[in-house]
Amino acid sequence: MAAKVLVVTSGKGGVGKTTSTAALGAALASAGKKVVVVDFDVGLRNLDLIMGAERRVVYDLINVTQGDAKLSQALIRDKRLDTLHLLPASQTRDKDALTSEGVARVMEDLRAQFDWVICDSPAGIERGAQLAMHHADMAVVVTNPEVSSVRDSDRIIGMLDSTTARAKAGQRIDKHLLLTRYDPARAARGDMLKVEDVLEILSIPLLGIIPESQDVLRASNVGSPVTLADPSSAPARAYMDAARRLEGETLEMQVPGEKKSLLGKLFGRRVA
Amino acid sequence: MSFFSNLFGKKNTAPVARERLQMLLKHEKVGNSHNQLVAVLQEEILAVIAKHMQIDRDKVVVKMDSGNEVNTLEIDIEMPSPARA
């Protein structure tokens, strides 16, 4: 299979880009794919912390682009999954140290080694976010059902369609909506934007709906992607379905808190 | 999650988060000049080792002690097992 470069982006901060990068990366790696997750948030890296690899970072993306370290020296192999790797961002360097030529070279090398290259974008629409999306074949747009997040996602979708390498070459970039921090209680009360409202406004296909959950917070506390920390939890199952959809499978969409069958009620909670 | 923590309700994760953050921030914030030298030595030693194998940051311990006659520099490096190197 040819490598796929995927950017996880949103415009707005705090919506769950890093959590989603780690969870999707681990889910794809669990399915046997060779995966690297790349942190583009220079100066404010956090993917290492969410992956539980913060004590193992010595070299980073900027060291590689500047030739101070080889790619193999900067890649951190996950201790739980041999197929999962992390390329951390620099915490101390200025973000201008990341050049587009340097990133292009690294992305080409990563494409040769991995099935999935997942780029965790920084928030915002500046250079860092543009570099993270530039080489992408696909994008996961992480959005909360909340007005400012939807507006920022719309802006990011516009950028995906205009500033990326694919857009400039007149090619399409595959865009998918990942709705995160979905709160079934608020949805039931009618106090949250509806899934179909968000879909209608952004008009890109839905990859998954991740419920707001303590399990996500617990997973980040212990430094493990939620799909590894607690695979039977609701958010983990939603992420695993989303990963399978990225691989091209068609699965029925689960809306958190909706239409559980009797069987689902009896057995759907915690089977594993 | 261990068998028991699953069986008897989940273990609290907040203390783990606190410990991880303290450890991380201690490394990122380097204080006075004496500590600075030790930190620089640790970083450079780590950088050399990491060119050849993956190693946890806390497996390289650098300590400096001042005695009456001599100062000592203690460097303790715990190598990863060959399977993971």
C-alpha cells in the first residue's frame, strides 16, 4: 500500500487534535499498519506527553530537518506497539526553525517507511498549521459541536482546499469531519448543535462522533492513547471505528446516547 | 489496567499525571549555574547515546559532588536491554 499522509487539524485549540492523533494512530497501528505520529506544534509540544513518551525525547523534527540527527535517531518506537512511532516537535526552538524544504524532505522519507503518516497540527492558521497540512493526502477536521469551533473548522477547510500541495496541483484532498466532545445529555436537552447541523454547515463526510468522556482524561493522565488505555470504553470504540473508516471500511455510525437496542443495553456496556 | 483495578473499580490516574508532569517540568526548567552544568552534561551525554540507541531520559543520571579535596562527577547510565536497543 502507498503511504497516506493525514493531517489532524481544526483551527481552534483545545478541541482534541492531539488526543485524536494519538487515538487514531494507535488504532491503525493495532490493526498492523506501520504508523508514525508527527508533532508539528513547535514550542508547545504535547503529543509526547499524551503518548507517554515524554521521558524518551532526545532528538526532534527540527533536529532532523537541520541535519543534526538522522530520522532513525529521532523516531521513538512505542513501548506497547512495535508498529507505532512518534516524531516529536522541538520544545525549545523557535517555530521559524522549521523550513518548508526541511519538512518536505522528512515527509518524503516518512512516506517511504510507513503506511500512515499522521501530522498533529498546532492550533491556528499560521505557518505551523500550514506546514502540517501542506503534504497531506487526507485531513481529519476535529470539531466540537459549538459555534466557534465550527466556524474555525470552516476556515481550515478553506485552507485545505487552497494552500496545500494537493490543492495547488489541482488535486483533491480527502477531508473528514471528526466530531469530538459530543455530550449526549446536552444533545438530548437540545442545548448542543446537532450532528446534522454541523454536517450541513461544513459539508464534509463524517468520520466519527467521539463522546465527551472521563476515559479520555484518564488516558492522558497515564500517557496512553485512549484506544490502548481503555479499548472497551465508548470513546475508544468510536476512535477505532473512525480508524477503520479511514482504511476505507463502511460502518454504521454510532451516535453516542442514541437508539441502543435491547441487546445493546444488555451487553453493550463493558463486554471486554 | 491491571486485573484488580478493573475488578474493584478503576485506580485514580491523577497522581500519575502529577508525577509525570513534575518529572517533565523539572527537566525543562533548569535553575542555577551548578545545576546548569550538570544539565548540559546530561543533555550532551544523552544526545551521544541516543544517536546509537533509544534510551529513557532518566536512565542517564549525572551528579556532581563537592568534597574537601576533590569534586566528583558521577555518571550512571543504565543501558536498555538488547531486545529493545
